[in-house]
Amino acid sequence: MEEYMLPCINKKLFGVDCMGCGMQRAMALLFRGEFLDAFQMYPAIYSLITLFLFIGINIFFKFKHSNKIIGTLAILTVVTIIISYIIKITN
């Protein structure tokens, strides 16, 4: 599966990881059942999955406060991505 992964253009051109670097590898780790390794590779993987699952379920089943839930999950995901990126580039 790893041989079919797309390379990061930002890393190839500038030599610096982008905020999405590691997401494909984290998904591959999830498919293999290595949940802790997936989190260590890309900490926002679980909040992203939760966000997309909720959006997908919300298409078919409308919830009362779905906009607030989606907004909260989106903010949580973005904050997780930014914090993990800052930690990654400072180490």
C-alpha cells in the first residue's frame, strides 16, 4: 500500500513538511490495526475521521444541533493539526 502513496509536493519543493504530512501513512497504519502508531504519525487522524463520519451520517439523518457539532469538531481538528505541526517542526 505504501508504494502507491502520493509524495508531498511541499516537502519535495521546499524540504519542509506540510500540515498534512503523515496523513496517508496514518491511514495505512489504521488499516493494519496499528492505532497508537497512527495517532503518533498524525494526531489529528481520529478527529478527522470523526468529523467526516458525522458529516456523512448527518446527510442521511438530521440532528438537532448538527451545525454546532460540526463546527466544534472542525475547530478541534484544525487546532489539533496546528498544534501537532508546531510540535513537529520545533523538534
